[in-house]
Amino acid sequence: MSRSEFRFVVDGIELNDEQQSLIAREIQKAGLAALGAANAKVSGLLTVGHGIPELRPEWYGLWAIGGPNAKELGQKINDIGFWMR
């Protein structure tokens, strides 16, 4: 399976939780729009992620997962859950 990773890093600027969540949501929207603009061949797209600091940090942001295993992976993610215990 192919993987491309894109990051947006803010350094030296103080952001509160609300600002971080807003920026994360806007980056998610831009990333999905970029897939469309690039005419990426996407099948079985699964998008997971969040912009909420109280949730699992490993899923902060957006993950777009495609291909035949996306549905199965989505179910496993739902089984695990996003909330920290």
C-alpha cells in the first residue's frame, strides 16, 4: 500500500486549544480538497481523525485511508475508540 504524508507545523506561536482545533479542522478540509484537485484515484476512502485535544493524540489531524482494507480498518478503529482512558 502506498503512503504519502504531509505535515503542517507551527513553531514559536502560542495557540490555545480552541485555536488548535480550528486550525486542525481547516487543514482537514484543505487536505480533502487537495485530493480532489489532484484527481487522485481514491477507492473506499475512509477519513479518520479529530481536532480535539482530549482525544487520542495519535489520531490528531486527519488520516485519509483508501483501498480494499479501508472498511475493515475503520471498524477496528471504531472498536478501539478515540477517547483516552
